[in-house]
Amino acid sequence: MKANTRRLYADVEFLTSQTPPRNYRNLGTLEEAARYIGEEFSKAGAAPEVQKWVADGNEYKNIIASYNPQKNRRLIVGAHYDVCGDQPGADDNASAVAGLLELARLTFAQQPELDYRIDFLAYCLEEPPYYATGLMGSYIHARSLHDDKVDVIGMICLEMIGYFSDEPESQPFPSPELAKLYPHVANFIIVVGIEKYAAFNNKVHQLMSEDSGIDVQVIHFPVGEGLAGMSDQRNYWKFGYKALMINDSSFIRNPNYHMPTDTIETLDFAKMTEVVNSTYKAITNIL
């Protein structure tokens, strides 16, 4: 059983069609997105839970679906569903929410025998003005794991997994050093982590790469600042948990980043499907 491209498209279509856009100001839209995510988790066979908190007087929600909830050890797989400003957010981050939902569907459908629990997390408030604060949904969640002394295997963050190109020299680089190490055609996905957790990063990279329908690269940054920590994985590092991001290189590659042009038409759903297939292998074989 493989990821379903039509379902991925339908999820992105729903999220990018919402008006007004699902940013922190538009509480009704965020509630509608959260409801959709919860319903899709339920259809997959989960019993979704809601984690709530208040930021500047408004209530926000993480949506959680747990597979194997009776197990003690836990793998976290997450993606944020809010957007930055007034834009549809197809790649950032409807692509990853669609991937998250499809991973949950595959897991609940195939019922893999695992000696650990997988929590599928849809976060709110990843974007500014709450980015890099203790009010990010992922910070709220990571802190709750720490407070409850949960045995966490690690965290895998899906962040922008839908923008690709097969054109020569389509992959830009932030430095000449990286340009020497990575492909110059923007048709790969990359596992992004920090050197402290290189073994975890390499394990995920290895599992994703085996018989993969897409090129999977890996990078270990020295520390969790800058490019390394530009999404929800950053908050799990703060509590001593292994964490990484699966990413299409974000604004380095995608010129539509945080723009009204980040639309569904710009995404490559065939490659996105292969990212999900490869990630499924990783999350179901991590131990």
C-alpha cells in the first residue's frame, strides 16, 4: 500500500482554499482547519485529541492522533497548519499537513507491528509572530512531554515537502561550501538535523533512501540556530529530544515562500507522494 496522490491533493486543496487565510489572526479559519485535520484523523481510525493553550487572549489548538497508544516509547511526527500572513500556504505548510495526514492513514490502514507509539501532531502557531517563542504549538507539546517524563524516541518534522524542479541548476545554495556537496537540480528532499543527533538523522536518512522513488539527502548543522532550526523540531531540542526536519530546502529553493504565489499549482504531487512513501518506511522502522 502506497501513499495516495489524490488524497494529498485534496488535503492541500482544502487548506489552500480557506478564506481568510489560516494565520494567527483568523481564529475561525484555524478552527476550520483543525476540525478538518481531526476529522481526517478520525476517518483513518484514530481517536484524535486536542491540546489547547492561550496566546495573547486567544485559544489555539494542536491536534494529536496516536497509533499504538498503549506503548510507552514514543515517536513524534509533526507538521504545522498555520500560515504566515495573507497567503494560501501550499508548500508552507499545507504540503506537510497533507503528508502528515497521509502518513496517519497509511499507518492505521496497514497496522504495522511496532514496539512503540507514534503520535501524529498538527501544530498551530509555528509562524510569526509566535515563531521562536514559548507559545509555538510545538513548544507547548515538547514541554508537555518533558513535564510528563515521556520516553521519546525522537521527533520528525515535516516542513515544506512539495516544491521541486527538474531543470538544470534549479537548486540555489546559501553558501559555496554547500554547493559543492549537494545536487544542483532541485528534485531532492533533505533530512535536516544537528550534529548532536547525527545518528538519529542518519538512521532516518538511511530508511528513507532505501528503494526510494525520490533522492533523499541529509545535512547535519553544527548547532540548532539559523537554517537548522527553522521549524518545529527546534523546540524538541530544547528539552533534550532527538529531532529533525524533512524539507525541500524551503525559501532557498521556493521563490513563493511566504508569498501569495505559494499556490497548489506550484507543487509537484508525484514527488510529494514519494516523500510520503519514503517517510512512512522511516517512521515504521525507526527501532
